[in-house]
Amino acid sequence: MNRSMLTANIPEPIKPLRLSTENVAAPYRHEWLHEVIGKQYANVLITPPSNGGLLNEMTIYPWGNLQVSVIRSSGITIERLSHTSPLSSQDAYFAVILLDGAYQLEQGGREVFLQPGDMTIYDATRPHRIYCPQSFSKLIVSIPRTTLRNRLAGVESCTAMRIPGNAGLGEVASSFVRSVATNIEQFAIPDLTALSAQSLDLITRAITSVRPSNYQLSRSRSTSLTSIKAYVELKLSDSSLSAEAIAHGVGLSSRYINELFKDEDTSLMRYIWQRRAEHCRKELQGSNLAGQRISDIAYRWGFNDISHFSRFFKQQFGCSPREYRGHNQ
């Protein structure tokens, strides 16, 4: 067997992004970290430790439809204020697993204190405060808002709640994600994508285990929303799909449907565009469609205006469709 055949069988390694304050002169570390966190996670205010010894390193891995970050830092306070506008690429929930140290999170009038192994989630786009009084390390799993909300009704009522890492579903989810993160650079990308789906399922179940019984969205509203989303998914490729057609298809009023999506801080049509863009993103990532024109992919998923598609895609994913294809093939 020749060398080229052996090389062809070697799985493509994952390509992480590694960032560290060690590569930045001490006087500029605060400004640098503010810029990095604002770009990769959320636009926040940062208060460094009182002794001035700001140290932070993060390794960020793409993980299927998710992203996982391994972060080690000196003590720090991070705060997102209500008047700061999020980037569309940051429209996500963050699942946090504490590895070492202490971690306090405040959001939505709730406050949670984590011990190593514990998990919590928070909405990256809404006001929150994170306080870590000493050096710590953690994992962050970034989950797109629509992905988690499609799986879990009432997720907005679950932020800043402790999911114990020493018992039940919390222990199973925490252990699984930590194990993947420890060995992540050993996996081939197809295996890692499969593990991403399993991890998302476990995280969702762990969150469900602490969801308040009186969460905002009632079961009947949840069922209605699930039916609407299932109908939309079946009709995504129909460029003429309208709110009226959906209302008729699911047997609900347009007004009621609008109320349901308002509870999710979006609108019906924006949800449709997001789902279409997500399907296009997946096809642009796949090597089996590498020779197909981007416009054909957009048309197939219901976009009828390429300029609108390109603008919306960039708002959602931070780059143009052509740039995204170039980065992922």
C-alpha cells in the first residue's frame, strides 16, 4: 500500500481556535479580552482581579451545530447590561459546566452557585452577571437559540438554575460532555458530529429535570407551537409559504400563532427564514454538494431573492454564504 493511500485513510482533525492572554502584553490584556469575548461569546463588561493579574486562555472547537469551549481564567467578573445589542451570531444559550473553582451566575432574578461538575445555562443575549472570585476552569457549550427552543418549551424559565453534577441526569450529562471535551482532538469529525447530537440530547434532558412546573408556556401552547414548527419544516422549500397558509394548515388563527412566537422573542416569518438559512448552512458545509451553485441551494430551500438570502445568512452566521463554504470545505 503506497503512502498516498495511507494518508487518505487518516481522519481529518478538528481545527480549534486557541486564544490566550499570554500572547498579549499585560497593559493590553483587559482590552484584548473584552474584544475577544465580545466577538466569540457576548458583548460584556469585564472587571479583572484586584491584583491586576488577568490571565485567560480559551480553546474553541466547532462541534456539529454546537460549539464547545474550554476556558481557564484568573478570577473575574463579567456583566452584560440591558442596553447592549447582541450580534445575530451570538443568539444562543450557553450551557456551563464548572471544572474547577467557584462560579456564580445571575440572570432573570435568579442566582446560582456552582460546584465543580455542576451545570447551568444562561441566555447570552440577555442581561446577566458572572462572578468568579478566584482562578477557575469551565466548559461552555454554545447552543443556537432556535435549536434549544425547538427541543425544550419553557427554556427561558430554566436559566441560572443549578443542575447538580453529582446525581441523576445532571451527572450523566456533565460526565459525558466533560469526557468528550477531554478527548475531543482524538475524534474524527463525523464521530464528533454524532457525539454533538448525543450531548445536546443529554443536556436538554438535564435542563428538563430542573424546569419549574409552572413554566410560562402551558402544555397546550407548547403542543401548538410544536405542531406549527413541524408544519413549517415540511413546507420550507415552498417559497410562497405564508402566515395565512400555515394558519390554515395547522387549524389555528394567525393572531394566536403570532402570540406563540412572540413568547419566543421572534416572529413566525423570521423563524421560517432562520430554518431555511440553517438548512442552507448544512448543505454548504457538505462536500457532496460542493459543485452546486449557492443560488441553487438557496432556491431549493425557499429563498426567492439571492440578495436577501446573502444578507440574512451573514446576519445569522457572521459571514457570507460563499465565505462559509470556503471555510468549511
